Amino acid sequence: MNQKNYYIIDFDSTFTQVEALDELARISLKKHPDRELIYKKIEDYTNLAMEGKLSFGESLAQRVKLLEADENHLKQLIKHLKKKVSSSFSRNAEFFKKHADEVLIVSGGFKEFITPVVSQYHIKKENIYANTFVTTGDGKIIDYDHANPLSEEGGKVKLMQHLNLEGDLYGIGDGYSDFQLRESGLIKKFYAFTENIARESIVKKADHVTPSFDEFLYVNNLPRAISYPKNRILCLVIGEATPESIDLLKKDGFSIRHKETFEEKYVADVHMLLLADGEHIEPETLKRAVKLKTIGYLGNAKRLELQTCTEMGIVVFDDPKHNPRNQNFIPKRMIDFMNTGTTYMSHNFPNLQLPRIEKSHRLIHIHHNIPGIMAKINTIFAKHDINIVGQFLMTNPTIGYVITDINAQYDKALFKALKKIEQTIKFRVLY
């Protein structure tokens, strides 16, 4: 019998992008004359506890004392937090639905605002463990339940000891209280979640650093919304690009390296290139960049060997008219291609623009434009009993570009067969 796995997930700065008590303070103290000073005190108490420099119990007591909040403020907070769910958790809602019995939210935060947020993601209310507020008859928050172990230092450890779950436990969080579970031996592995904040004192103690929930699912071979975590996709920025251009790529989750030149050590592993105007890549270097999928050129791409790019299945977006808005427009085209396969307005590929289809898997096949390739592709799908939801083909004199959406579970034998088709240039699973 297989050992059952449990996933112990933190809430603040993990499931959500923010620290909820800090956000509640900004709502409740909005009109307070000393609000900025109080905000700072609350944030300091939060960080000291998260870094293990102050006991959690002391930090919590001091923060709640400063809040001056009521139930109306809580309603505003909940509405705000629903918009602040971490992107990688939000896009993997299907995982929580399928693993509802194994996912636990364990937080030093409060059920009053945690439950309405995480319940949207099929997380069972009985699997949400957090503190609770004490209020007066008119709804003013005056204290919290001190008998709850999660209000104390080492509270997560005490709770998990009490639950005594049988199976392998995996912890995901950003703070010291999450690491304490690993230190106690109660969980098998601790994953430091850094999508929103990276605390160096916690990162260095983690079994694995996970910049996104996609990364956690990937390394544990669990079902996920995207096939390959974006934090593992290397995007090189070469030359003078605007900070806005770089921030767009960074915010979408790609791993960014900004260099003056295309250094040899990156050639074999680069997936994306953003080149400043005037930059040049030698054709022989391009040929060795076997993982490269797209190039964004902030100028006229005539300095690139476009034929080599096309033959290697590299989609090029450029800015021949030097339009100032293209400092952002080109990175957006690269992002759209990596996320959906859209080649709209590319310089060298057939232009294909299509929506994301929910509850399906998207496969990309790039091949030399030779008659009969589509028949071979669909014969392979038929042999593997794959139901095609949608299929899109565009060609130019050099290549054929096929996107296929399927709704069936697939196995790696399907991928191997598609890659082996003669005249295949590149094959990729998007999600």
C-alpha cells in the first residue's frame, strides 16, 4: 500500500502574496494620524518572527494590540486578499481539487480571513488550521484565543504533533515557523517558498528552494497547470534594455540574467533571449543554443541570421521601426509565445494567434515544411487514443507550425513518438 502524502502549506506570503495582518493594519488605521509609524512597527514584528528573531507569540500579541480593527475591516481585507493569491497557487487550482484530502493550510494567521480565501480553491474547512480573533458584541477585535497552540512559539510543531498524521508530510512556507516543522522531524522535506519574499535565514536551511508552486509540483512529479516551471526557463537579456522590459519578464516568473555579452557558459541552457538594438549573435553560437525558443530584438533583426533561427525553430520578434512602445511590446510577445504558443507579429514564423483552452494540454510541433507531416502527427495521436480538442496549423516556405490541444491523460511514449517524426525541428509541451 502506498504511503499517503500530506502537503502542509503556509498562508501569509505563501498562499497569498502579502502578510494579511500588515494589510489589515493598512485598512483599519487608514485615518489614524500615526498610521505610518504603526504600520512600520507591525511590519517589524512580522519580519522579526518570520526570521526567528522574536517568538511568534510575542510578535502576534504586539501586532493584534496595534490593529484597532473590527469585522467591517475584516470584510475589506478578505476582498483584498482574494485578489492577492500567489499566481502559481491560483493557476494550480485543479491540484487542490484533486488532492483536497491531503492539503492542509497551517498558519499563524486567522481563520476569519484565511477560510474565505482558500475555500475558493477546494480546500476543506476542516483542513484549515489557524488562530481565531476575540471580538466584542459590536464586532471590534480586542484579542485572540490564547489557548490555540498556533498562537504560541513553535505552534505549528505542537499542532502537527497533536494531529499525528500517518504518511509523508511536506511543508511549504516562507518563514521560521515553517522551518521548525522540518527541524522537529515531523515533516519529510521543507520547501522555502520564495515567489513573494526570500528570507535568507530560511532559504539556507531549506531542503529545496521553490520560487513557485509550479516548481514544488514539478520536483514531486505532481499534476500541474504548466509542464515546466518558469523559474527553470533561463532568459538572457543582452545589452541596454529598459528596466520595464526586464521587469515584465521577471514578473512573469522567468529566471533572468542581464549581461553585456552572450557569455559562452549560457549558450547550452538559454531558453529566451532579449537583445538590445545593435547586438549580434554569431550563427555558430545560435546553432549551439539548442534550447533557445524565442528571441526578442529591440531593433531591426536584420543583424540576426534569421534563416538559422527559422531552421532551428526559434521564433523572432523585432522592432524594425524603433517604436518606443516596443521596449515593452517585444517582451510581451515573447511572454505570450512562451505561455500560449502565439507567434502573432513574429518576424520569421507563420503568424498564429489563439486563446488558451481550459482543461486541456497544449503541444507544439515545429517541423520542416514537407508534405505529409500532419498525417504522421495525427496517426500518432490516433495510435495513443488521444482525443484532439483543437488543432492549428500554419506554414511558410520553410517550416510548419502545429499547435494541438488534447484533453486526455498522456504518457511520455506519445512525446517520444512525436519527436521522432522525420523533419521535426522542435517539440514542446506548454501545459
